[in-house]
Amino acid sequence: MVKAILGLLGVALLVAGCSPPAAPGSGLTVFAAASLKKTFTELGARFEKDHPGTKVTFNFAGSSDLVAQLTQGAPADVFAAADTGNMAKAVDADIVAGPPVDFATNTLTIVTTPGNPKGITSFADLAAPGTQLVVCAPQVPCGAAAAKIEKATGVELSPVSEESAVTDVLGKIITGQADAGLVYVTDAAAARDQVAAIAFPEAGDAVNTYPITVLKDAADPTAAQQFVDLVRSADGREILSAAGFAAP
């Protein structure tokens, strides 16, 4: 009997010794603006490498959609918006753990199908008859920036479609569903030769600032703050800069 018990204990200890270590956290959920998909995916991989056992899950969408989800109770640890206006809504809803901090800025550029067949060279050209234009909806940061430029220039745009995320605008240009679109310089850079990018000076009058914050109901506030710190670190700045984001 004693030998049998000792044998079972030995097997149990052997199995325990072969088992992987317990994960330090259950995971991290980050709600981030669609224009951050490439950079935050890379930062998420970096975070997981530095914090073994912690899985980072992202929800990328238009900032206005993300705020709506969060205020309706969607669980998340970190929120990064593409403008201060939508972050202000999160603050007003009392769902943030502390004051948001700015970590990047972005500006609009015109994108067309490769070769720029319509010969677009300026913001005003987007209003030319017969030009099929796609923009972000006004409540989305990229759409608000476009509306601000419209007002400043007096150019009245007539888009054929208003999208809920900047990535949707880009997608319609890449697939040839429209002649031109207004997206962030970072999105145009990520698309490479799938689009032609046309910079315009008026874009400098509508720069979007990106804030980030830990959410009040974060399941793991410590890990959430560590992710925010990574985004704002020298490594984070390097990744963001390489994608075309400017410093705040």
C-alpha cells in the first residue's frame, strides 16, 4: 500500500514538473482606431513577447463605433482613439481610469487608383463633376477632419459613400469602387503601390491627435498600463514613426 501511494505521488510530481507555468494574466483587450491596426498589431506582438502568457486581443474599428460599444458595456482594458473628440465622449461617460495621454498625430491625404486616371492634384479636384469620391462619415475622426477642410476651403464635396472606418475608404479605392478617397497618410503608406497618394497643403489645418487610456473596468489594470507605456515608449514611437505617424 505504501509503495503504491509513493508511486502515485511520484507520477503526480512528474506530471506537475512537465506542466507549463501558469499564465501571469488572463489576457488584454485593446479597443483601437482602425488606422492603428498595423502598428498596434506589431506592438501587441512585442507586448506578448515581453509578457509571456499574456494574450493581447484587438478590436479595430472607427473611433465613434468603439466609444458606442464601450459605453454600452463592452469589456476592454485599453482604448486608443484617432481623435480627442471621441476620447472626450469616453471621459464624459466615466469609463476611463485616468486622464488620457496623447501618443501620435495623423493627417489626411488623397488616394486614387494607381496611375491617378482622373488627374487629381488638389483638394478642389475632388469636387469635380464625374469624380466618384469616398470619405469617412462625419462622426468618424477622418470624416471630421475632411469636413473641417471643406469648411476652411469652401470646397463642397459630394461623396458617393461615407464609411464608418478609414480602412473601408481605402478598401474601396484598392478594389476600384471609387476614383478617389480621403484617408490618413499612414493608410496610404501601408497600401504602397495599390494606390496613388496625393498630398495637399490644406491637410495641415486638420491634424488629428491620438489619445490612449486605461479603462476603469479593466480586468488587468497593471497589464493595461504596461501596454499604454509600451505605446508611449521609444520602441512604440519608433514603430509609429515608421508607419508615418508624427509625434503629438
